[in-house]
Amino acid sequence: MKDIAVYTESFQAWPKHVEYAANIAAAFDAHLTGVCICPSPELMMPSYDAQGFVIEWADQLRELTGEARRAESRFLAAAREHRVEKASWQVAEGYVPECLAVAADWHDLLVLNGDTATVWGSPNALGDIMLSCDVACLIVPEIYGKPFSLDCVAIAWNGSMAALRAIHTALPLLVRARRIVLLESPDLPSPMDQWHPKFDIASYLKQRSILVQPSAVVEYGHGIGSDLLRAAAHMKADLLVMGGYGHTRLRERVLGGATKEVLEQTKMPIWMHH
């Protein structure tokens, strides 16, 4: 893992997920890119003719973009304080998921703020970002106050392709984890069901010198996402690795699902890939 991006809506004071991202970058000697996105003037223009409104908005957006660019020195200083030797600051204009999709193309990980008080920190907004980016996303709740640690990592495994992709992208962290708990829930229909012998995730990880402690997810009747979080907390996990949006996004929104429940309720960092 050589390149980590962290998206922040605030550049006056750095949210906790920025510090968390810096700690990961320092641990892996990775390059850390701070990404700030300002709405482009085209996205803010009204559909009716109001020239004064347009001029006022353009001036405000120009000022906001200037402030964001001037935050570069503060971001680089904050990175150095966390022992990050390689860092950069990027400011873009446009729609957040689209801009982050571009940034994801040259990064191995995207760190996001799971703070519902921000515009892009709600579960639905985070879902829009994750589904736009072909890269692993690490969501750090704003209420999470612990430093980055790999004392215990929990893996949510249900046999799905999304879960396997999440595990595969998390391998750099898993090889460093002191303890790994494999939280197994009932299998979902998967293209891998036709493989014989059946794909064994424990053997896959063992071939990479990663040993896991199997543990079944106890069903409490509150939903698989809630049960996963409860099981991970019981194991004192520092991080939960899971696949995202195993069902369609529409089904998740209408009927609910593990992804939505986890994003709504998590109190720990979540490594997720769809």
C-alpha cells in the first residue's frame, strides 16, 4: 500500500479521520494525499436567469477555492507531525463522488469521514462515493477516538464476491495484524458456489501466512449489520473488514441491508469494498 487519499470537507481544523489516515500512511511509509473538493460554479447555477445571484455565488466559490488551496501548508505540516514523510494536497472543483473516483485511480485506499453532521458523511452519501470509486474505502466514525491499531482485525465473511474483494484489498493490513477473527455468517448465493472444492477463505489467507480465528456471528434479531458490529466489538476489534452492497443499492435503500446498518451504527473504522 503506497498511496493513500483522505477526503476532507474541513480544512480549517482537521477531523479525526485525517489523523487516522496519517497514522496509516506513517505505518506503511505511504504517500498521503489530502483531497478537498469545492463545488464547481456550474453545479451551483440556478435554472432561472438571476445574474446577480450568479455573480455572488461565483465570488463565494472563488474565495472558497482560494482558502482551500492556501490550506496546503497546514495539511503538510499536520502530516509531518504524524511522521508522514511524503504528502501532498489536492483541490478540485466538481461533484464529490466524480472527483474522488478520479483520485481513486492513483491511490490504493480512500479514507472517508463517517460523520453524519457533514454533507458527505451520511450513510447514503458514503454509499454514493464508494460505488463511484474502484478502490477500498476506509470509513472512520468521528466519534472514534482511538489511534490506528492492528491488535485485532475482524473480517466479515459470507462467501460473497464483495467480501472477497474487501479481504483481498486489505491484505497489507492483515499480514501485520496481531490477531484476526473471521466472523462467519450464512453464505449468500455467489458465482463461487459452482467451484469444487468449495473456496476456503481460511486456506486462502493461510497461504499468505495469515492465520484466522473462526467465530460465528450470533444472530440477535436486529439485522446482520448490527450483529456483525456487536460480534466485532465483543472481540475488541480495532477494524472491521467487509464487502459493501452485496445487494443492489435500491434494495439496500428500500429494504435495508448489512452495508446500510453498519454505516449507520458503526463506532469503529470499517474497511469496505463493493
